[in-house]
Amino acid sequence: MKIISRLMEGSFPMEKYDGRFIKITAYGLRFLPEGEYKIIYMVRNLDEILDSMEKMSGPVDREKEKPLFEKLNRFTIDLMEKREDIEYIVVNHRDVIQNPRKEIERVNDFLDGMLNVDEAVKAVDPKLWRNVRK
């Protein structure tokens, strides 16, 4: 069962993941129970996201979908701002690809130095950035 579904029904074992990373979509953040969270919120060019969606599932109504993604991003940032149990950092996908060391060091500072920066930099693979928009 997916993480979001289990968060929605209250059956996700958050206690097992204390101090660990969990990947959750922006939509899923609204279902996080009260706790103590550090969130790395990755943003990406919306046209690149829509390009990716089209490759996976066919034509997308961009005029309809793009404003929905913009609204979701605003909602999510507002949600994180309002919750006292959430600290967050916004990281731009393009910045990670173009200057991984700088962005990973910024994330590492946010995480109080828990990352191996050199290993994290090596893990960034620009070839996986397939839908580049200039």
C-alpha cells in the first residue's frame, strides 16, 4: 500500500522512520500527523512536469493542469508555514542538477550536517533530467 494511502487512513508507522527520509508528494503532506518534521520541498519547472506527464500518459490540457500545480505548490508552502511542527527548505530541481555541491551543502546545513555531501553529490545524475526546459 502506498505511503499517502496509509497516511490518510492513519496506519503509516511514522515512529519507524524517526530520523529517516521518506519521499512524499506535495499532496500527501496534508496527511502528516502531528510530529516533528524537516521537509525538503523540491520544486521543478512546471512545463517539465507536464512534459513528463505527457510522455507517460499522453496529451495533457496544459491550460487546465498548470494552474492546478501552481495552486498545489502555494497550498503546500502555506501548509508548511502554518504548521509549527514543520521546518522546511525549498530546493529547486534545476539548481541541484546545475550546482549539486552548493545545493547539497545547503540541504546538509538544514539537516544539521547529517549528509555525506561528497556521496550525495556523486548521486546526482544529470542524465536523469530528461525533460529540460531552458
